[in-house]
Amino acid sequence: MTVAQRSAGEITMGPRRERYLLDSERLLGPALMAPAVVYLVLVVGYPLVLAFLYAFSDVTTGSQSLHFVGFQTFIAAVEDPVFLTTLRNTFVFTAISQALVVILSTILGFVLTASFRGRWFVRFLVLLPWTTPVALSAVIWLWMLDSIFSPFDWFAQLLHIVPPGGHIIFLGQSDLAMGSVIALQTWRILPLATVILMAGLSAIPAEVSDAAEVDGAGFWRRLFGITLPLLSPVMTVALLFGIVFTFTDMAAVFVLTGGGPGNATQVLASWAFYKGINGGNLAVGAADALIMFPVLLGLAAILLRIASRAEVS
Amino acid sequence: MAAAQPRTIRGRVAIYLLAIGFAVFSGFPFLWAALTMVRQDSDLYVTTHNPFVLAKPPTLGHITDLLRNTPYLQFILNNIVIGLATVAITLGLSLPAAYALARLSGRWGEKVGIAIFLTYLVPPTLLFLPLSRLITVIGLQDSIWSLVVVYPGFSIPRDIEEQAQVDGYSRLGAVVRTVFPLALPGIFTVVVFTFTLTMQDFIYALAFVSSSSSMTVSVGVPTVLIRGDVFYWQSLMASAIIVAIPVALLYNVFLGRFIRGFTLGAVKG
């Protein structure tokens, strides 16, 4: 075979092989995605449709027959006097805990990527709240905030915040109870956010900051002028995931206060649970939970916009 | 991971003070739990002395009680089985899908990707009622396999996103031998995430399982150790610590690798 013949053969081979690959890719893509999609449709899609059906019906745990009643269930859910309190609590709980998480995790990210003695141990302690199942860590908090045997009482007595022998009723007063639930949520979300922030920090080349330092920029100047702006996309993603997670979560409230005192710490998720399961009113429970949906869709839209912007740049 | 080195004395002092502050914030509940765990009953409900001093000699009785007289070890075993099976299903379904999403998809793929991502935002509080019906229909109620069926629904969406980013970043073509090692930190992240998720859940575990031989730690421990108004505090504290410490040690060892998995996604973003 001459050189010319061989190269001519390759020229005709090239495009044909590519076309063949493209053809098979058209089949391969859907074939690879189908199992995951089918699974999600069965385990998330189908139950979600059922949940919508519940919300527009008058179904209870007693009778499983569906009776469609239009928006009546939603109206009943919203007109419940507790509903507005619950909605306000959900926003307060989410906003304060996630604001704290984003500030603390950024600082902690800086601390844990710096080198110091005992860093390994500090990292271990910071990871602990993440590796404990929330049902158990919330029980630790329940004991730590006990109305009589809390160790904080001893500190408070020492500092004369309460009289000798006095107690702080953490979970029995509205504001303190909300503060406790927010503290627990901040404490348990902090490790994950910190790990995300550490990843973001380690992706920023040290040379950028070093060059600025050579040019005479001080620590705060470098922090606010260079590092934080570079870190902001990662911070936003960590924040949005934290918000989505906290907004729909009921574990902290459920174990620590049960929504009390009164309904001072009741959030939408726990309210839906109490109504739907303990109250046996599936329809109202589903409607209460569905009211979270518009907020979640809004958050999803923001996340997707950030993701697509990052892809373009 | 390049560790930044604070250069001034003031910087170093600040790092140490902040590190101590965060260590106390994260660790204090566990210190309190550890102190409670070894207290004798007569030393537990005392308000008169310094709570950080044991008035009676420490006892391991409540820990041995937990291990011998409750199904605690069975709960842990259930958690491990559920976690491993869920990780296997999640990887089996999400790796091919993520690959397809990153390398093969056109416009339709992007839409499917968004749809998959949106399922991540559907809260468990909304789904567990209809799901419990589904579980009954397929005859898995009161079995740990009911949880294995349900959990991937929550790990797959996030993991596909994660993997798609990693694979997209690598841009090395369809050669599994080269993509795989590059994607490995990402896969590792997925495994950690999925396992943590199965360990953390308690809504589904509460709704689907009612016999103690199938319970997970999250549901089983409170069921066994909280009887109405009676809390077995020392054993409760021990149950949390026994799970938390080994897992945290393990995570800490692999933290660097875990962060690399994230970074692959983050670099692109």
C-alpha cells in the first residue's frame, strides 16, 4: 500500500467513523439516563402527583377514598389561625440560621485551611455534628437545654444572670425556644457548609492573593477585594442548598420543642406532619406541605441561573 | 490543599482563638454527652455542684447496658446494610446518567437534567405519605429494604449533578480508563453524601418500619430508650457518641480527598 493510498483511506474512514459514533450516541444517551429517570419517576414523581391529589381532596388516614374538593382544602389550611405563625416561624428559622451558617462557615473555612497546631482535632470536632444522626444529636441538645439540669444554668448562676439555684427555661419561652432551635440547626448545618467553603477556598490559586500582597495590599484589602469575591459563587451555592434543606426540615423542631411552647417554634414542615399524621388529616397536611413549593421553585430558579452563568463564563 | 500560613503574630493569635471558639461551639454538646454517659444514676439529677465534675466514680454500666440489653448493635448493622445497598443503587443509576448528561446530551438532555435536579427540591415531608402506600403495595413494609428502595430517590439527583460536573470538567473523551480515575474523588464524595443521607433520615425510617429488628439507629434508639416521660439519658448519650466518633474520624481522614471531589465541580463553577 502506498502512502497516498493509506492517507486517502483514512480520509474516508474519519468522517464515517464519527457519524457512526454520533448515531450510537443518540441512542446511548437516553439508554444511560433511562434507569435513573424511571427510578425517580417511580419514587419521587408518582408520590408527588399523589400528594397533589391529596391536597385537592378531603382524604384522611381513616378513609383512603379520594373526593375532590378543589381549593377548599388549601383555603381551610390557610385560614387556620396557626398557619400564619407557622409561615412566619419558617422564614425566621431559615433566614437567621442560614445567615449564621454562611458567615460562620466562611470564617471557619479560612481557619481550617490555615495551618496551626491541633488542626486535625479541631476539624474532627467540627465534623462531629454532621456525622451524628440528627435524631440523636437533637436528644443531646434536649438534655443540654434541660429546664433543671442544664450545664448552662451553672454558668448563668456563676455570672449572676440568674439568682443562685435559678434556672433558664430554654425550651419553655417563645424567644429562647426559637433561639435554641435556630442554634441547633446552625450547629448541624455548619460542617457541610464549611466543607463546601474549604473546597472553594482551595480552588483559589494562592498566587492571586500573594501577588496583591507584593503590591502592598493589606489583609482586609485582600480579603474583601480578592478572596471573598472569588469565593462568592461557592458561598451562594452553599447558602442556597442550606436554605432548601432548612426550609423543608422538621427534625430540629420535632425533637427539641415539638413546635412549642404553644406554636412558637412550629414550622411548615412540622405543622404538615402534625396535621397529616397525628391529626390524621392527609389532605390538609399535604396542602400545608405544598405551600412550600413556590418558594422552593424560586430558589431552584436562582440556583439554575447561577449554574448556567458559571457555565457561560 | 495549599494551607495558607498566617504571617503576623496577630494573625496567628487570631487563628488560634477562632479555632478554639469553633471547637467549643461544635464540640461542647459532645463533651456534655460524654460526661453524662459515665455518670452514676445518683450523680445525674444533681444541681448543687459543678456539673463538669463527677461526684461519684465514673461507670461504664450504661454503655454495657446499651450494648447488651438493647438491639443497638442490630440498629447499627441495619444502618450499615441500608447505607451500602443505597450507595450501590445510587452509583449504579447515577454514574451512567451523569456521563450521558455531561458528554452525550443535547438540548433534551439539559431539560432532563433540570427535571432531575428539581426532584431534589421535593421535601420528604411531602412524599412519605404516598410512599408508605407504595411500599405496602410492593409488600416491603416493615423491612429495611423499604428504605433501600426509597433513599436513592434523594441521593440520585444531587449525585448526578455532582458527577456531571466532574465528568464535564475532565473532557477526556469516552475512555473509561481515563475518566474513571479523574472522577474518583467525585465518586468518593457521592459515596460519603449518600451514606450520610441514609444515616440522617428519620422521617422515612419512622413511617415505614415498626418492628425493632428492622429499625435504624435514628428511630430505634429513641424508641427503646425514651419510654414516655422516662429518658435513659446516659445510654442515649452513649448511643450518639458511639456512632458519631468513628464516622467523624473516618471523614476526617478522607476530608482532603472529599474536598478534591468538590473542587472538581467548583473549578468549573
